[in-house]
Amino acid sequence: MPTWLLLAKGPAFYFILVVFVVGLLRLVVLTVWDIAAAIRRAGDQRLPYGQVVRQTLSWIFPFHKLHRLRGFYSYASYGFHIAFLLTALFLRNHLDILRDDIGFSWWAISKPILDVLTLASIVGAAILLFTRLYRADSRHLSRLSDYLLLILLLNIFVSGYVAGRAWNPIPYDGLMLFHTLNGMGLLLVSPFSKVAHCVLYPLIRLGSEVSWHLSPRGGRDVIETLHGLEGRKI
């Protein structure tokens, strides 16, 4: 059995999968706990939950907002996210490994469509990387981890795409080992990096709304923290 397949089916994969699932679940639980605690302490506990849900959905599907600021970058980013999710979740090879390891899977998207989505992911990730490198405002906000994540994603998509081509000049097993190691690396770092927004994003709007419902004396506490116990008149 090829080395990459042994890795995907062996203890290393189970360990990384547990870290991935438990790590993301921990972040969700802690975030929900903090939001619930903030609601209990809030001076005004009347939250517009319907509005929060609508705002959350409007940002998960921001079709009417993408062109407003840095349109090219926004479309590339959103297209990359959609293509990444569909490729990762509905590729037959991934689902076969999932079924063999865990015992269940779901339907797959046909290969020609996934090939187009993979190319879209490659183009989108490349645009995001080059934007961070060459735009001063993006470069100043970027950390080393941001670049490494994008390079990791490019490694995954390029190696996976090339491995499935008849013209692939690289030995298949070696290329798939590279692909598998990068994929396992992405799963491993997800709970500890910006990738965690895949589960935290739906909670952002609610957390932001709660943060404006200050607890009693909340404003005074902020002033004392910023300016000392004597405070300042407002």
C-alpha cells in the first residue's frame, strides 16, 4: 500500500482528525459560553436575534456587497472559499477515505466540475497571496502565518490537480504523499489559526451585537480602565 494511503488510514490521521474536531468544538463552546455570560451581565438583554440572523446570512452570502470595496480581491476571496469547501467536501477520493476510516460518507460532485473548482481555488489563493505581498495595506496587516496558510493551501490544490492529470510528470505516489501531508497539516493547524473562522464566523455578528449591550456601570468601568480611578467626565 502506498505511503500516503497508509498515512491517511493510519493512527496519524485519527490523531489529527481528533485534534481538528475537538479543537474546533472547543472554540465554539468557549465562544458560546462567553456570549451567554455577556448576555447575562448585559444591562439591556433585549437582543434583535432576527436582525442578527439576517446580518449573518447577508455576510455568509454577500453577493450584493462584494463590489463595494476592493471588488477584485473580494470576488477572488469569496470564490476561493466556495471552491475550497466544495472541493474538500465533495471529492470522491476524500469521501472514499472518509468512508473507509469512519464508516460513512455522502454523494460526490463529478470530476469535471471539481477540476474547474480546483482551478478556481488555485487562482483565488494565488490572488490572495499576491495581494498580501504587493499591497502595502494588506502587507502591514499580514503575519507570517497568513502567508504560510496560503502556501499550504496552494500546495494542496496544485498537487491534487496535477496528480489527476495524464500529463503529470511527477511519480503519483510521491505527489500524493506531498498532497496528503499538506492536507493533514492544514487539519492540524486549523483550530489554532485563522482557519477556525470556518466554525466561528456564524457567531461573529451575535458577539458584536452583545458587546454593545454593556453591563451596569460598564461605561464607568471602561473609563476607569483607560484613565485611572479618577475617571473623566463624559
